[in-house]
Amino acid sequence: MKIKEGLLNYLEFAMPAHSKNEAFARSTVSAFCAELDPTLEEIDDVKTAVSEAVTNAIVHGYGKNPEKVVYISVALYPQRVEIMVKDEGAGITDIPQAMQPFYTTKPEEERSGMGFTLMESFMNELDVESLAGGGTKVFMAKSIGEVC
């Protein structure tokens, strides 16, 4: 993640790609954002988006292989949080298709295909970078305390 002028605080962590760690990631990022004094709605939005991004990395990036690692970085700026969730897994061959509502690569697991749609709905910015076989980076940003 590129650090910009005005940075208040920064956090990076890595964790095994195990489903139980999704809750840890969500809680850690939301607790770290408390410095910005977010509303309950803003913090719930961040938690939902982080949950979706981490779940995508675990399920789609790594095929639920807990020996792999999910990387998360969070940067706090006045009235803004920036989050990056990264995996080094399978990657996405067609990002626009993957971002379509209800598209899933795991229909046998009854996945809803709404991960990117939810991230986009709850955050102010969403950008996805990926290469087939080269992993995926999901960048999200949320305004905190601003009237949009």
C-alpha cells in the first residue's frame, strides 16, 4: 500500500488462510479504526468489507489451504481508512466478470457471488488487481465522519 501525506497510523499483519481467522481480521481492523471515532454504521461497513475480502482470499485465492497466508494492511488518515487485503493464490482471470453480482467460481459450495458487490456497496472505493496464478490485491477505502 502506498503511504500518503497525512498518515495518522499504519498497521500490517499476516495470518494463515484459515476460515477462523476471518473474524480475527475483521475485529482487528475495526478496532484499529477506532482512532478515527467512526459511527457504528461506518465500523460495520468496514467489518463487512474486510470479512468479504478475507473470505475471498481464503476460499477463492487459496482453496481453503490454511498453510497459505493472507496479508492485510490498514492506513488511517484524517476521516479516511484505506485497507488492502492480499493473497498469493490462484488470481482472477477476468476481474470485471468476477465483480458481477452473483458470479461465483464455487457454485457447488452455495456461494452467493456477492463478495465484491458488498465491498463496493459498503466502501467508498474498491480496486482489484490480480493475475491468473499471481494472487490478488483488494484495495478499499472508506470515508469516516464525512457527510457524503
